[in-house]
Amino acid sequence: MGIRRENNLWRVQIQREGKRFSTTVKTEDEARAIVDKLHSDFLALRRRKTSALPQIFVDERHEKVWMDSVEKAVEDRRSWFWRIYKGMVRRHSKRQTKMDPMSPEQLKRLYIESRGRCSISGLELELPGKGKRTALTASVDRISSAYGYIAANCRIVALCVNVGMSDWGEEMFRKLCFGVVARQFL
């Protein structure tokens, strides 16, 4: 974030969560007002995102079913969990990175923390049977493609969300989703 003087104008440059904003204004007061407004908008958006989290489990039984299915998948070396883990390690090894991919225990923790929901859409995830994939199959998404499959850079999303963001990123995917909702309901 910064304000600097260029010729007779003031340039405001801000970057938040990968988004860049840049503009020029005539006075320093205008520049500071823009920075304050953008900062308060950013904080309000972050509060809205965290307060609008979906209901995670309908009841304790539903939570237990999710936890049991993850535990069983971790125990069975032929399960969806290990197929996903091996694919993730294979893709990570093709990248020229010095960081090790996340361990099976870290992947298990990510699945448990997801509580059975896609971290982008909030939709309930399906845990696939042998060789079966659906749009709502649980999938590992790298938040930043510049880094590998390390725990701090990964989240659990629905397969359709992961595929939808793969070429154009999360911002374009969100615009698309907003456009669909706006056209259908607004």
C-alpha cells in the first residue's frame, strides 16, 4: 500500500488478497481518503465472509458419519484418500520445488477441518467410491499455483469448483457465479 507524489498528482497503490488497485488524484487528502475507504471496505468484506459461513453439520450424527468416512479412507490404502494423495504427490514432484508436499496426516487434517464442505462454495462434499467422481467429489486445491501442494497453500473444494478455477482463477470463477445468480434471481 502506498501513496506517492508523481509530478503534480498523488498516486495511490494498494494490493489486498492478490487484487491491485491504482489511481491518481490531485491532493494528498483525496489520496488518504481513498486509502481509508478501501481499507475499511476490505475489513467489512472480511467480516462478512467469516460471519456468513454455512451451517457445517445438521446434527452430531452427520458429523460422526463424515469423521468415520475420513478415518476409514485413511486406513484403506486403496481408498479415494490415497488416490488423491498419490496424485497430489505425483503432480508436486513434476514441479521444481524444494518444499516437500504435505504428509498424509496433514491432508487428513485438511479434510477434517473442511467438515465435509467445499471451502469456496460451502456445498456438502461427496466422498467417492472406487473410480467414481462427481461434480461434488472432494478435491485438493492449491490457493496459489506458484507454490506446490504444501498444507499452508491447500484447501478442500468440490471438484467442479477446482476445475472451474483451474485456468482463470478464483476471481473469475466468483464473477461467473455472481453473474449466474444475478441473471437468475436479481
